[in-house]
Amino acid sequence: MVTAVFPTYFSRVAAADLPPVVATARFAMATTVALTLMAIAAPFLGVLADVARAKKKLLGAFLILGVGATAGMSFIQRGEWFYAAVLFVLADMGAAGSFVFYDALLPHIARRDELDRVSTTGYALGYLGGGLLLGINLLWITFPTWFGLGDAAAAARLSFLSVAMWWLVFSIPLFRQIAEPQSSGFDGVRRDQIFHRTLAQLRNTFTTLRRYKEALLFLGAFLLYNDGIGRIIRMAVVYGTEIGLPQGSLIGAILLVQFVGVPFAFLFGRLAQSLGAKRAIFLALAVYVVVTVIGYTMHTAWQFYLLACLVGTVQGGSQALSRLLFASMVPQAQSAEFFAFFAVTEKFAGIFGPAIFALMATLTGSSRSAILAVIGFFLAGGLILARVDVAEGQRMAGEHRED
């Protein structure tokens, strides 16, 4: 929904009455608003999840927000770009908020020696599930009359509804099978004390995070290189639409990313075991630099397919390894609040990327210069990542790990 169907629908239907570059900028700004709101809220919500032992409850609340907004997209008609943007903001917040608590469960369900395998397997299965649904949606959009649909726009609206139902149904196993983790140090907190205890613990977390210097340094690296990754993920299709690539080619390329990502997510799990997660991330960043150059020179559909193949090889692996690397360097008992800061870093990366994209597209009248600027974020992030002492970070986290 975020990367394939909705950007095209927004440009060609919801914002059809706007110039293409203006539609691109409006979509980028909607992304910026969603991520800014989550970046502000995530630290408080993360600490609240630990204090109130409410990771699953908060995950459920944001899931309902995201599912409801995504279902609402099925009512968007031509010219309703503002309504579309509002729903996109709500859906994006629902997804982003859910992942704060979803990621925070990782240290509780996997031993340290299992983190790389569990994290990359999760991304691989996510690609598989997303790819299957996207394949169905692509058939609806490409051949709408086969399914009794009036046109591609009607098929896209049905796709939004299918995403909402898929999201809801496949969340059920988590709520049925995964227990709410214990939050060491927060036992006996009364309901009327939760808010004040959360604020106090939030202040303490800011102080505590500075003690985990390697994890903090890694967050700085992640902020920069994830800006580039986020910009490519979120803006690829709307950029392709702007330069005139066919909708079928755009969605087909994103579908290719999904299925290429399945085996390569597993492969990056193995690379992390043999080379180490840090070196594997460096490899992914090198591939992303090549992707950026291709994106800058792109004019044809086959170039977009080449870009999709390369992104598929590293996208899931780089994100999964970033998650597990951070998980290995933070105390397990405070996983939600620390992953809230991870989420803040991720969201601010997402804020800067689309905001810069929108600004440069508006100033230059083209998005190509914004695409090329991504290289600087990959290089700067890689330089800071090189300074991270992973072994020292894991040692410090181990001193405070739960028995």
C-alpha cells in the first residue's frame, strides 16, 4: 500500500487535477507529517509500554488505527487529494506505531544467538506475504474486467480494502500465541501512577541511553543511511509515475522486490553469521549507492526493473540486520523504550528524506536531483557505522540482560 498501489493512485486519481511534480511534493509532505507525529509520540509510548506492561495492547491500538484508515482509502475518488493524504497519514502512523511494539518483542522471543535468524526470517516471510497479496492486487489492477471491476481505479480501491483485511487477519496469531513480556523493575505500579511513572522513566531513559555509547553511535549511523533507504522505498513509485513509466511496470517492479527479497533476506541472515551483521550492512549500503545512480539516470521500464532487483537483494536484509544489531546492544528489560528511540531515529530519517525530496522537487521542477542526493546519506551513515564497536555494545547490554 505504501510503496506500490497508493502512490500511483494518489498521483493519477486523488491528485489528478494537480501538476505531476506538485502531486509528488504533496505525497512527500504527507509522509513527512505522519513520520513527524510518530517521532514525537514514540518515546513516550515506548516507555509507557514497559511501565504498564502494554506492548500488545498498544500494538493492537495502532493496528486498529492503521487498518481503519487503510479500509477508508477504498472510498477515495478523483480530486480528493487532501482526504487521501489524511488517510495516508493515519495509516502510516498505524503501521509505524505497530512496529515500535512489534520490534520490542524481538529480544523477548529469541535468544541472543537466534536474533539474526529470527529477524531476517521475519522480513523474509513479510516479503512473501506482502508479495502474494500484491500479486493478487496487480491482477485486479491490470485486468479489472476479468474480476467484474469497472477500471484500474476501482481495482485499486478494492486493493486498499484487501490490505486492511490481510493486515488484520495475519495479526491474529501474534495476539493469540505471544505472551505479554514481563517488564523488570515496573512491578506493582498502580494505574493512577502509570502516567507519572512513565514521564519519570522517560527522563531516566534519556540519561540511560547515553551510557550505551555504542548503541547511541549506531543510532546516529542508522539515522543517516536509513534516510536513504526510506527515500528509495517511499518515493520510487511516485517518482516513476512522474517520469511517465506505465503503472503495470511500476507495480510489477515492486512485486519483483517482494519475491527477490525473500531468498536474500535469508541470505543476509547467513551473511550476518559468517561476516557479522556490521559487515553485511556495509555490503547493502554499497548496493544502495549503485541503486541511486541507476535511479538518477532512469528513463525506461527495464531500468526500473533492474533497480527493483537490486533493491530486493538488500532491502530486507539491511533493515533486519539493523534491527537485530540494535537489539543486541540494549538491555532486554527495557526493550520497548529503547526500541521507541530506534523508531524515533527511523522516523526522523523518514522525515528528512521525503521533506528534502519535496523541497528539491519543488525548487528544481524535477525529482532527479533529489534522487542523486541520497548517496551522501549512505556514505555518511557508513562512516559513522565504521566507528561502532559492536562487541563492546553487546558486553554493556549483557551486564543488564534479564536472567
